Amino acid sequence: MPNFEPRDPDFEAKVRDSFGRQTAMQTLGAVMNRVSAGQVEIEMPYRVGLDQHQGVIHGGIVTAIIDTACSHAAFSLCAPGTNVSTMEYKVNFVAPARGERLVARGEVVRPGATVSVCKGDVIAYENGEAKLVATMLTTMMMVPGRPNLAN
């Protein structure tokens, strides 16, 4: 992963504040573990009510945490006063999302003043074993002149 230089010296506080305002992430019980320039890690514990009919965590929940990790990774490199919004994403589900917790890691592939490209993975942890369950490629739009919020 390349080392990116953030445009905002207070990027970590800005990213954590934005994440803290996302009631959807609060509803899921997700927490932001790690923030660095161009990278974010979000963890979500398993709980009943997040499953789909086959007893695994619903794909919409999986994409919600990975999209949020990617958008906040892009947000970490934004200038102050810039908002980030997801333009598009492609996700591949490669294994059932089951386990005690999921960890979503998003990172910037190519930062831009208008559009950034990010990638991310979701890892499920079950009985001490880690398994890749989804991978995403996403495009983020930088929206100047808006509040400092991602997604």
C-alpha cells in the first residue's frame, strides 16, 4: 500500500467523528478500530438479527461495513470541507459470512481531487480462524463545500 499524504492534518479526528455520526453503523454494533491516511478498519460483532434465511450474515450488512470502510479511507485523504459519497461499487462474495465477528478493511488505491478509487475486504473470524468473505472495488466522489462527512 502506498503512503498517502492527508490534506487535513486532523484527518483521524474528522474520520472518527464522521463514523460516529453514522447511526446505521451504531445499529449494527460496528466500531472503527484503525484509521491511517488512506486506510480504515471497521469491526462488527455477530449478533442475532443480522442473518439472512440461510443463517449467515446478510450480504447487505457485509456491503454496508465494507462500503463504510472504503468511504472513510477516501475521506481520510480529503481536504477540509469536503464530503465523500459512494458513486459505485462492485462486490464479490467469496464465502459465507459467519463467525463471531467481521472485520472490514478499506484502502485507497488511487486518490483524487474529484474521484477516488478504493478497495476493501471483509474477513470473518470463526473459532480463531480468519476467512475472506467479500471483496469490493469502489469509486468515491469528493463533494467540495459540504459538511465534513463520509457516505
